[in-house]
Amino acid sequence: MPKPASSPSASRRHWRRVLLTLSGLAILAGLAALYVAWRVLWKPNVTVSAFGPAYLYIRTGASYEAVLDSLTAHDLIIEPASFHWLATRRDYPAHVRPGRYLLTPELGNAALLDKLQQGRQDTVAFELNAFKYKPQLVRQVSRQLEADSGALRRLLNDNRFLLRTYQLDTTTVLTLFLPGPYRLFWNTSARQFLDSAAAVHGRFWNPQRRQRADSLRLTPVQVHVLASIVQRETAKPEDKPIIAGVYLNRLRHNMRLQADPTLLWAIGNFGVKRVLNKDKLVDSPYNTYKHKGLPPGPITSANRQSLNAVLKPAAHNYYFFCARPDLSGFSDFAESYAAHKRNARRYQHALDSLKIRR
């Protein structure tokens, strides 16, 4: 006998079950796709460090392989594979941009790649400390920035470049640098560093300060040179304008500066406590016991406090000063050479009592 035909209602129930099953599978597939997308695109993929913020350094000219190696070798990301998958599909290997990038824990691959591809790097809080010689400057810069030390040395000793670009020479170029805080990109080049220093220098030398220098019959370079001597003479803010006034009095009366720090710069030894007579014989244009006027260049990079002390010196009739015998760092000032000799003897006796010979 033939089988009875299934009822229309049974058929509808069958197809309803099929559709529900397919819908469920589609939903599951969609959820799975969303999970994969979240994991690849948005899931935080930066390793949390107990030592504070992590930074990715990408050198100028670095390849994508070098970037990926840095991320993995230093455990900066959790899932390198998902980062690599997305990076290749967004063509990041062809658009690597150098810099210093802050990696925060909430960054997923998409946000991290946005930052890297757009070059949204973080600046370095660069502190320029006072320095006496060019190699000290080069070491400071190369320790904190990518700037090539060899390139910076060459620029600092390229007289034609310095004259053309900054109106300074290989001796006076040290007046370009003001110690203090700078904010620079880590991948700043040697030339860019010099331009940044020149910009800070230009802002310091506003019309008011230039007018003040003119009133003292000094150029900005000469102010820097004299301020460098004042800075080496004392760390006491109260004494700086007085010492600046002493040297300006000497310059006005065509007297030799006879500044001990210039001798120490010439002999390359700032560690001595006592200047000897033999030091005064050194054959150098920086020997202000032999040569009148200012030395050809600064003996240290003068800070703002020392520069302002020269621009606003104390008005007095002192021509001499000597460190106090209490070794407090302050100075005793004198109008006459006889009074100065008395002050100097007291200071020398104090050094003798402490057996300080050099």
C-alpha cells in the first residue's frame, strides 16, 4: 500500500527546525567572526609592565622586520602573530616611520598600527646640562637622542656651515646652547638638534635683552663668554651680579680680567682648588692673566641665571674678589689691590690649614 502523504503542518515544522538551526549556526558564525575581529583588531595586545610605561624605539631607516623583532624580543606585545597578520594587510611594512612610541596597555593591534603608521611618537624630555667642551655636548645628545654623534661632531667643527647658518664659528658656537629642559623627538637628527638649540637661543635673545647688551657695549656672544666665567666663579646667585660687575669694571678700565677659571679651561682641569703661578704661564688665548679682554669663546655653556647676571650687573666700585676663607662659596670683594691681597692671604691660609695644595 502507498505511504500516506505527510501533512502540511508537519512539513512546516520540519522547515522551521531547519531554519532555526541555520539561523543558530549563522549567529554562532557571526559571533565567532566578531570574536576573531575583536581579538585581531581591538583586544589589548600590549604587555603590562611592572616597571612603568613601555617604549618602542624605531631607528631611522629600520625595516619592518626590525620593528617586529623589537616588539617580540622585548616582550612588548602579547600576540605577535595577530599583530603581524594585521600589519601585513594594512601595508605597514612599506610605511615604517622612525620614532619613540609610548605603548599603553589598552592598545589593540589596530590602535597600535594607527599610531605607528601615522608617526604619532612621543617627545623626549631632554635635559641639557652645562658643558665645557664640545665632546661633552656630543655625549649628552647621543645618550638621549638618536642624533648621530659623528654627524654632530662634524657640524660643530664645520666653520663654513656654522657661519652661514648661525653666524657663529667653531669657537663661539658653544654660545648657541642654553642649558635647561628641551622637548624633542627621539629621532631628532644632528642638524635638527642644532636648529632646536638655535630656536631656544633666539627666544632668549629678545629685543629687550639685546638692547640691554647694547647698553653694556657687549654683543650677545660676548655676554655668553662673560657669563660663562661668572658661572665658573660662583654657584651663589647673590654673588653673580657682583662678580659680573667686577669684570665689567675691569673691561671698562682696560684691565686684564685675570680670571682663574679661564686658566683651568686652558689647562683642561677644573678639578683643582688652587691656581698656581705656573698655571698663569700657560700659552693660550684663554689665559686672561696674559691677554686683555674676553677670551675667544665661552669656558662653559652659560645658563640663564648667569646670563641675566651679566645683563643686570650690580653697580659698585669693586675691581677684585676672592673666595671667603670659610669656604662657603661666597666671595669677599675689594676696591683696592691692597685690600684684595689681605682677603687672598686669609683664603690661602685656610687652604694651607686643610693641606689643600692643588
